[in-house]
Amino acid sequence: MKTLFVAAECAPFFKTGGLGDVAGALPKALKEKGTDIKVVLPYFTKIADQYKEQIQDLFSYEVSVGWRKQYCGVKYLSLKGIDYYFLDNMYYFDRPDLYGYYDDGERFAFFQLAVIELMEKIDFIPDVMHLNDYHTSFIPFLLKEKYRWIKAFDSIHTVLTIHNIEFQGQYDQGILGDLFGVGNERYEDGTIRLNDCVNFMKAGILYADRVTTVSPSYAEEIKTPEFGAGLDVILRMESGKLSGIVNGIDYEMFDPATDPALFENYDVTHLAKKIENKVQLQKQLGLPVRPEVPLIGIVSRLTYQKGFHLLLEEMENLMQFDVQLVVIGTGDPNFENQFRYFGEQYPEKTSIQIAFDVCLAQKVYAGVDMFLMPSAFEPCGLSQMISMRYGTLPIVHEIGGLKDTVEPYNPITNQGTGFGFDNFQPFYLMNVLKQAIELHQNQPAIWQKLMQQAMAKDFSWNESSQQYLALYQQL
């Protein structure tokens, strides 16, 4: 089966979040299962130098972006058995950030048109095109409305994965003629219109053959007004082709037995070595070295979406317990300042790092006892799966992918892989924090059992990629 995987970001080249992790890992897992897969990405010039040096220039062609004739260079890299094609245009992609510009509509109009025109040029007409988020979600519309005269494209089936429905690609109707060279008919009849804008995501949901999102619970949640970001009516209408498949994590990259960032490597049969990671982390962060104290970790963007206003409302209460807290992240300046304040008030109990440090993040996953994710909504989430892989128990709001991946501790059976609260209020977060702290302090044997149960869970891409493969085969 021939599959073309198209995304705006991809680890290890450039990424801003979960989409980049998925685009980096899922094609590798599908390749291992025998899929003939190629990946197409924009050529962002911020790509790391080590890859720039390996990339080959193949050829170039001209893309008509409305009345504009734009250069598109095709660059190629084979990495770990995957063929990557990068579409190069300095005007659109030579920028400090991947997104957030006034002309993002034009940038990703160019990219989507260039992807479609690339297929014949590299002699790869796929059975399935797997598209990701709004940056690529207009492609199914273009295939059926603009390029329907090309017979070679008739047999292409499209899958659109929604990683975060909050970002939809909403633009003035003028872009249809100005950028895509198509008429207004589908706008005027309401097919691709929402709130008097062309909506890339809506077009993708309606025109793709299948729509997936990154967890079964999130697939249900986005059909409701609370989580659907205005598209819930469309998703309910198209629910027959909507499904949720939980993301995996890269088991090579996130492995406590081999992770070079750790102070001491360990596995489920050598959990005493995990304590050494805790001790060394306390030393590095200037916290009192106390192996017995419950150490809570946060590695996250500090935003309302991630639920940290709940924690900040309860911080004074939390600091009355015998605990330590490590925070690594950046985000809302108000949140950053409040965390700094508590860092100054409780230097013996907190280490607040307003920064993003990948190496330190790995040390936190391994060195803390609990990992806090009180997200307001979470399509999938990777951090809770990484923390369980490292024997660190997550404390989560039971929503989206967090609900699908973390089994809350059951004090009757002593089963579970973490702790959860379902009422999104500070009181309920504090209640579950107290439960976790007291269990850690008073029941070390049960805590160790939960760690072992968490580490035994399989969050590799093996199962998830099999579900994607089954979806492709259905198409």
C-alpha cells in the first residue's frame, strides 16, 4: 500500500508540539508494517544543520498560487528508512517560527498546492494521503474540486487527523480565487464556510474519506459544543467517518534503560536506581536532598488550557504538605510570575525553571515521583505516557487522551497507573494531590506496585499504527 504522509512539522527536523512527534514516529511504525510510505514537509530553514548537510536538491517547479508564479524546490532526505521530501520556498518558509504570521493562509495555500503537484513529478500516486491539521486539510477539497480532471488522482483516498481542533485555518473568502484559483460556489452554498470565513478544517472534515483524532475520548468530546470549537455540528453530521486513535510515543527515544540524559539508567526490575535520579535531580536544582519526600514534576506550557490556574489557586495549600515541586516551562506571563512568586516564598520546597530545557525535562520524567497534568482539555497528551514509561505516576484531569491512557488508582483493588480527578475545580485537584501524597508517604509497597503497573503499559506506536493501517485498508 502506497501512503503519502503530509504535515507542517516533523521531529527531529522541526516541531512545536504533538503533531511534530506523531509525524516523526507514525511513518516509521507504518514502514515497519510493510507500508510504502513517503513524507512531505515544508522546508523550514530553521531545520538543524546536521540535516541540512545531508539533504539533496532534486529539482524545482513552478506553483500557481492564484496569479503568483512561485518557485518550489524539492529537497530529499532518507532517514531511518523513510523518504522525506521537503518543499522549499524562501519567501514562505525562511522565518524564525513555523506559524503565527499574517500570511499563514498564503503560506499553507502554497504548500498544499505544491504537495498535490509534487505527486506526479516524483511518480508517486498514493493509495492513501494522510493529512494532518488545518495546514493540509484543504487538500481533499482541492483534489475533488480543482484537480478532479486529473484521472491519476481519482483513486486517492484521504485521511485527515485532527491534532487540535482549536486551530482551523479561517480566512476571507477572497483567498479562493486569489490563492487557489477556484470559484466561490462551495463558499456560497455554505460547504466550506463558517462564521463568514473559508474554514480549512471544515473543508477537510467534509471532503476527506475518513477523519481521525488522537484519542477515542477526544473524538467524542469534539462532537459537543464545549469542545468542538464551532465544528461540533459538522462532526456530529460526519460522525460515521470519525474515529479516535491514541498516539504512541517513540520507545527508542523515551527509554529509561538507555536514555543518555538520565543520571542513572534503570528499568522496571531495577527501580532502586530511579531513586538515584531523584537524589541527583534534587542536588542539581538546589532542593534539599530527601529521597523520601514526594517530588511532583511539571514539564509543560504554562497556560489555561493546561489547567495551571487550578494549581496556582491551591499552591498555598499544597505548600503546607511535606512535598517538593519542580516546574519547567514557559507560557502565560501571569502564570510565570505567580510560579516565580511561590518559588521565592518556598525555596526549600520548589524549583521554578521558566525555560524550556529538553535534557532537564528528561531528568524530571525520571527523577520525580508524580507528574502533574491538570489540563482543561487534552486531545491526546504525550507527557503522561512518557512519565509512566519512566515509572513516574501521572496526576491528570480525566479528559480526552488523559482519560484514555491513565487508569486512576483504585484503593480497593490497588490497581491503577496514576491518579485522576473529573471535576475541573481546584478543590478536586487538591483532593487527588492529597491522595497521591499520602499514598506515597504511607504505603511504599502499593506505590511501587503502581509504578510497575505504569511501566508495564504499552504506549509504543505498534498498536496505534496497526489501527491506522486497518483504517487505510478499509479505504
